[in-house]
Amino acid sequence: MADHRAPTDAKTERRFVRSEDPELTPEANRLLTHELREVVGHDEVEVPAETPRRAEEAHATHSPLVAALISNRPLILVTLLAALVVGGIVSLATGWYVAVLLAVGLHALATLLVAAGAIQLTTQVEHVAPETAARLEQEGVADPDRVLTQLVEDFAGATQAGGVPEVIGSGHNERTTTAQDDPARDLLEQRTALTPLARPGPAAGEGSAIALLPWWVVIGVMVVSVIAVPFFAEGWVAPLILVPIGLGWMALQRFMARAERARSDRPLGDTAGARRRLLPIAAFVVLGAVWFMLVMQLVTGYA
């Protein structure tokens, strides 16, 4: 049996790759252990001593009905957000202009949440067999795929989270190994890889002219909007909309690239930290949409 070794500069310990959930039956633990070993590629691994021991924690904490509902949370989330947006649009019947801003803001926020949910699903790169998933849900495991991914994280020696902030942020999109050389480590890197790679390497376009293309587009649109002002009636509207939004986008990009908090070097399970890192993006999207509507109100005189 080959060794799956952790970095040598940290205190390590050997662990057996197996599920020991006290709330699961022996058969369910056996099935989950089989899935784990299929992904990790080893029966025993060496990981940093501070790596969480979630294989020994209880995951079967829900009723079968609740577990099934949580497993289908993408559909439920989209449905609820759609209803929320429709409610905001219905509020337009009041004739109150603030209702327009509310509807636009809700639409922007709902779109962002759906996008974040879709990205979060891509971080679950391993999936349990259908019969294993059915057995785990029957015993109260809310999301078998997520549980499998979390346990593989532990047996791969991960100490930092790999969620949506790491996918869209900087510093977590590189590949350093392959599935043949180190299946568990490869899974961790796939979770946050921005672009697929067949071999180890940096994120596509990093440090190249391609990475600067969005900057050229945003700056170019801002400059053109200002230059075009004298040539169109009410030409001042375009720069009034585009320049603040463009400057906000640039500030957000700088924050995501340089701010310590935006690097998302957060420990496993730090959901509060994830929300803080996504908050600036949500604020930019919502405020950008509301700013557009405010300028349109100024132009049309609608109240």
C-alpha cells in the first residue's frame, strides 16, 4: 500500500480511512468507507495532526424527509428566490418608486445567490453511488455528496476551506498534482480550480494579457462613455451610470486580489468567514443595479 504523505514541516499522524459515524448503522458506515477509499486511493494516510476528525462525527442528524429536502436544496432555493422576486415585482402595483428599487435589488440579489449556489455545487467534485446515497439519506444524512467531500478533505490533510469564496477569489485556482499521483489532493485542488487542467499548472490566463482583458474592457467602456457625451442628447447619462459602476468593479477586483480577508485562507467549517468574503460582491451587484435605476429615474422624471 502506497503512502499518502502530508507536508513534512508539520506534525503528522497516521489515520485509517474509514467512516466511524456513531449515528450510522455498521452497513452505512461500511458503504461510506468504501466510497472514501475509492476516492482517496489508500486504506491509511498521514495527515497534519490538526486536521479535523469529521469521520468520527455524527452526520445522520435529520429525519429521512428533512434529509431528502436538504439534498434537493438547489431546486428549493431557486423556487423560493423566484417567489421573493415575484413578490417584489408585485409591489410595483403600489406605484411607489422605492418598490421599483426593491424589486431590482431583490432580482440582483437572487441572481447572485443562485450563481453562488451553482458554484457551490461544483465544489462537490465526488459523488457517492446512488444506492449509498439512498441508504445514507434514509438514515438521516442530509447531503451524502457533501459529507463524502468533507471526509475526503480530512483524509487529504486539508486545513483550509474550499468553497465559493476560494473559487472566485485568488490564490486557490492552481493545480499541483494529478489524480493518478495523488487522488485526494487532486480532489481538493479540483474543488477550487477556476479552469480545468489536464496537468499541474497555474490558472489559465493568470499573469497574461488574457487576465487583463476585463480591465481593458471596463476602462475602455468608461472612456468611450465620457468621450461620447458631446455627440448625443443627454449623453451625460452613460458616464453617470458606467463610470461609478466601473470604478466600483475596479475597487472590488483590487480588494479580491490584495485584501487579506479576500484571500479566504479560512479554516474548514468557517461559514461565517465565507459570508464575509462574499458580502462585498453582493453589495456591489445590488448597489450597481439600484444605482442604474436611480439614474434612470433622474432622466425620465418618474416618481
